[in-house]
Amino acid sequence: MNVLLLGSGGREHALAWKLAQSPKLTKLFASPGNPGIAEHAEIVEIKDGDHRATIDFCLKKTIELVVIGPEAPLVDGLADNLRTMGFAVFGPNKEAAQLEGSKGFTKDLCAEANIPTARYERFSSAEAAIPALANFGLPVVIKADGLAAGKGVVIAETSADAEAAVEGMFDGNFGKAGAEIVIEEFLVGEEASFFALVDGETVVPFGTAQDHKRVGDGDTGLNTGGMGAYSPAPVLDDKSIDRVMTEIVKPTVETLANRGTPFNGVLFAGLMLTESGPQLIEYNVRFGDPECQVLMMRYKGDLVELMYAIAQGELGGMEKPRFSADSAMTVVMAAKGYPGTPEKGCKIDKIEAAEAKGAKIFHAGTASEDGKLVASGGRVLNVTAMGKNLKKARDAAYSAIEKVDFADGFYRSDIGWRELERS
């Protein structure tokens, strides 16, 4: 089977690594890819956002499955156009992708389906939103409605900060994503990530994880796309998973199907585990990054076979996904300046020495210049390792990091700290 993978980050490197292990794979193509992905796939140039060029490539290379890694092409409707041309696609159509494309869309769906989530209101102007802040108390959560690369959420501790956040969003701090906003009550609890596979009707759990959004140790500093993650997440026990499936995920899938816009792909529920039970913070319509890296390390099945079955609406006939009982941890090595403006061009070396310690290093923001590997983004490497328990996985990951030569890189030293303290 010829497969096309779209994307260029650590998530896509993890997917490419796992897809390449399938005996059903004939050839893997990737666009735009990165030097790590190039170890597993032929890198091809397809102009970002060019649906016609993507379709033409799939026709030329007899692509039988398209895997769309990031959210933007899904929200832009690429999956719709590919399916119209008869291609099997792993990823939702445009309307179902609004679960990530619009915070307000998701909150309204939750209200319709009685899904537990934070109380909210939607606004299209600062003049209407600022007086309503008084309805929520402090802290209060202000979200840009649209896609903002994971940065469109502000947790305001004071009234002044809340008003500034509202005004900033409508003034264009997050571009078009802030043309509308959602104001939510602040939920108290611990965050966790839950993944489910969906083929339109059938829904199957696909693992748990916890990530670390703050840039600094002890969960301090600015929010990022994620500085590390581990899987499984013991805080999501079997009872909690049953509640998440029954109260959150299945009602979402059923509501979309009843609307005539069925969901296909992976549904990533960001959860808050409150005293009253799991509540939905937000949905993503693709694998998390860096959660995908730890899930792929633990997944024991054939990813090509699984994704193709989902794309064909045949998930119900597949065996339950199997995962290693071991723990996996990934630690992000980021470039100086991140999550602001990262320093690019720093040489990276000794990846092989790090992997010789038993880790797998996924490339998140790298490029090749004159035959040398250099940093090209904010999050640069995902140093990922397995262990019989979380402590052993952590020790293996940090042992590998010590071997990497990346002078301008930094990383958190406490990934997994909450769970390690509990255990």
C-alpha cells in the first residue's frame, strides 16, 4: 500500500516511524517532512494548502491512504476534497474538524449533547465580552475561537488581566482566530489527555497521556505546545475511562453522526479531572504533539492496517488496539527563545549516541544544511524512551538527552513529576 503522510513535526516523525514498520506498506511518502521523517519516507514537495496539487500527487503515485497529521489542513477541508476523489483518508472532514477549528462550535455541541464542560459564553466584540467577565469570577479563562497554534488561551488571575486578554484578542493578538472568543469558568483539577479512534460510528479507546504545557520546571512560565509527555496516565483509571467514553466521547460522535457530519480519525479529548468527574476542556481532531510520540512507542499493532480500516469505516471489525504495559516518556529539547522567537541554525550532533542508550529521538524542528543537522523551530527534538515503569522511562530519556550535542537547546528536568511523586 502506498501511503502519503502530511506534516513536518515530531508527531509526524512518530507516525512515519510507526507506519514504516507495517508489512502492508509498499512505499511511504511525506510532505513537507523533516530530516527525521526522511529516514522512513521519501520526502516530496507539495505546496502547503494546495489541495489540487495534493490530489494530483495522489493520482500520480497511486496513493491508497492519506494520513493528515496537523489540524490546519483538516479545518481547511483537505480531507473532504481527497474523499471526493475517492482516496481513503485518516482525518475528519471540514465540518467535523470544527471541534478543533472553533471553540464555540465545541461548546455549543457540548450544551446540545449534555456533555460535562465548563460554563461558557461566546462573544464577537470586546464591548459585549468585558461586562460579562463579572459573571465568571477569578481566575477566568479567555479563549480565541479559532486555530491559534495552541497559544490562544489565557488564564487571567485579575480583572485587569482578563480585560486586557479580551481586548488583545479582538485587537488581533491571535490573528483571525480571535475574531470571536469564548469566556469560560476556571475548572479545578488535574489535566489529562484521552484518545479515541472513530470511523464515523464505531468508537474505540486509544490510550491516555499527560503532557506538560509550561516552559519551566514545576509547571512555571509561559504556555507552550508541550515540553514533554508520558503514557499511560494512571490518573485516568478504567472507571474514569468508562465515564469519558460514556459521558463525553460517544455523545460527541453520535451528535456529529446525527447531524450528517460523521467524524473519522482520532479524537483527542483534553480533560480536567474534577471532584465531580471528568470534564471536557477542549477537543483536538488529530494526535497530540508530543503525546503522539509516547503513544506510538507503546502501540503494538499495525498502524497502516488500523488507519486504513478507520478510513474505510471498518474499525468495528478490527481487534482492540494493543499497547505495551511499559511506560513511555518524551522530553522536548527546545531552542533558546522558545516559546517566543527561537534561535535557529544551531548545529545538532550525536543523535546516534543518544539512541544507542535505548531512546528514540523524533525530529520536531530540524533541517539539513550542508549535510549538517540544525535547529529550525522552537521545539526541536523529542527524546523518547520506554521503561518497565515511569521512573525507568524517565531515567532512560534523560540519560539519552545527556548524549545529545545541542548547545542552544534547553529542556525541562521534571517531566512526569506529579505521577512520580504519587508513585
